Amino acid sequence: MREFLRSVLTAPRVPAPPPRTRWDWALVAALAALSLLEGVLNDDMVWRQLAVALGVVMPFATLARRSHPLAMIALVFAVMGPINVTSVLLVDVPVGMANIALTVLILIYAAFRWGSGRGAITALVIVLATLAVIDALDPAVDLAQSVTGAFPWLIAAAVGTTMRARADARASAIDQARVREREQLARELHDSVAHHVSAIAIQAQAGLAVAASQPEAAADALQVIEAAASRTLTEMRMMVTALRADEAADSTPARCLADVARLADTTPGAQAVDVELTGDLDDLSPSIEASLYRIAQESITNARRHARHATRVSVRIRGDDDAVRLTVTDDGDPVTREFAPTGFGLVGMGERATLLGGDLRVGPGPDRGWVVDAVLPRGRSAP
């Protein structure tokens, strides 16, 4: 328990909380409208005009609930605390508004969801202490009612803590997925560099063997060495970017374009997968070929899992002088971004494309289905 409390108290603020959107303004409008409605319907409301005015103004504090939750709670209770204490002392009834209670619940949730641990605990203490003072002054409230009345605020804090823990767990899982993808790509790049260095060594040995008797053959060997060395430098730059972890290398062989072609599937009862390879696809580095396979494979898997009523998945790879483009489409039902597939597979695909200096775009198709479009630079050396 001590460790748990320490972890809560030392938790930092969420570094980049979501920005304010039109839905935040809609929430303010809804809470203000609730205040006006309660002012009309509640005949027992004390200090009606002041209560309604506060009910309209206080919800604006929710606009800064993600960036400054503690400050907003302190502001609300700096206003509402003295007013309610005065109301209880004068008329034995606090100035109670349902929408203000909802505003406080939202602010408590925000403090535990986006604020620092110390700030969240401080906010909860402010709320509970102020309400305890008001309840103690109110003759109509006994101890049991006061304790029961604290439950909603504690529930809001628990929900905020739970949602934050879930978000932290997902962020950690995404980071782990990126690390795994980087390590896998680094292993493939390592194998590619080893291949080029071996070729350089073989050609150098051949050049030395024929240098005296066949100068032209030695010159040809030097040209091969120069090309292989240039490709190796390109692969090394990619490998440094990938930041390989010090682990045992995976024994799984790197995939190639031939493996992409074998992804084609015409099994009856399943979504048909057709693969088309066009353009200049010669002399691609092993890391490019492996990444094309991984992205195509993940895209096909996603289409089969998520594309509703899809009958066909198309994989197109086209190479030109500077880059290779992979496009995967399906003919499923139209998809909006609100219902777009998400997961660590998409994170891995994007990480691969980025580490190779490329670009990955995913989104709804122009008419139907889903589109994955990856462009990877060839990384050829200048002639």
C-alpha cells in the first residue's frame, strides 16, 4: 500500500493532454442549460438568481480541466465554499445546483486523469474538506449522510485513475511494439550489411588474384567493390537509426519479394488476395524487401479481420528509380476514421517505413474499404 501511495503521489502530469475541442464547449453549454432548467423547475432553490448565475458561470472551468485541473477546482471552491457556508449559516440550506455538482465531478476526474499525483490528491482534499465543513454546519446532515455524500467524489477519482492507468498501459505497449519492430528491422539490416561486406571481401580477393595477369578483370572487381561499399554505407545509416538492442539475433530468415508474391490466396470461402509486382524491382536491399513483406502481410491480416463484407484484397508493388510503392486495398464497406482499425500492427508498419526513410499512410478508400499506402526509398548510391 505504501508503494502504491508513493507511486500515486509522485506521478507526473500527462505531458500532452488532448487539446480543447468543440465538444468541450458543448459540455459547457449543456451544463449551463441544466442550470437554467433547474432554476425554472426547482421551487425550493435558495438565492435563486445567484445560484442560477453561478450554475451558468462555473461550467466554464471545465474548459481548462485537462491543462490546469487543480487550479480550476481551487477556483470553483474559492467561490462556492464561502457562498455555501454563508447560505448554511443564514438559511440552513446550501446553494445547491446539480450542474455545479456535475462540474466538480468532471474536474475531479480530470485531476486524476491528466494532473500530477500530488495535484490530484490536493484537489480531492479541497473538495472533501470544504464539503465536510458545509455538512458540519448544516443541521439537516448527519455523519452517515456526510460519509455517503463523499462516495461520488471518490468514484470520480477512481474512474480517473483507472482511465489513466489504461492509457499508460497502452502507451507502454505501443513503445514496446516500436522497440520490437526496431530490433527486428535492425537484425534484417545487419544481415544485409553482412551480405555486402562478404561480397566486398570476395571481390577484393578475386581482384588481388588477377591483378597482375588480368588488369581489366581487377578493374571490374573494383567497380563491384565500390557499388557494394556504397550500398553498405546506406544500410549502415539505416541500422544506426534503428538502434538495435543487444539481444541474440532472430533465426527467422529475412523475407523477400518472392514471399510477397506467395501471399496471394484464392482459397474458396476466404477473401481473395491478389498480388501484382510491376516496375523496376531489381537490386532492392534485403531490408526494403523484408519491410514490403511485413507491411503487406499485416495489411492483409487487418483487412481479413476488420473489413466488413470484403471479398478481395489487392496488393500492388511498383518500383521506379527512386522509390518503391506498396498499396494494399480491399473492397469492404466504406469506413470512417472514427471506426478505423487501430492496434500495434499499424504502429509497427509506420515504424518500419519511418526507419527506412519512407512514409506510410492509412485511411478510408475513396469509395469503399481501407487503403494502406507505403513509399520506401530505394537508397541507391549515386552513379
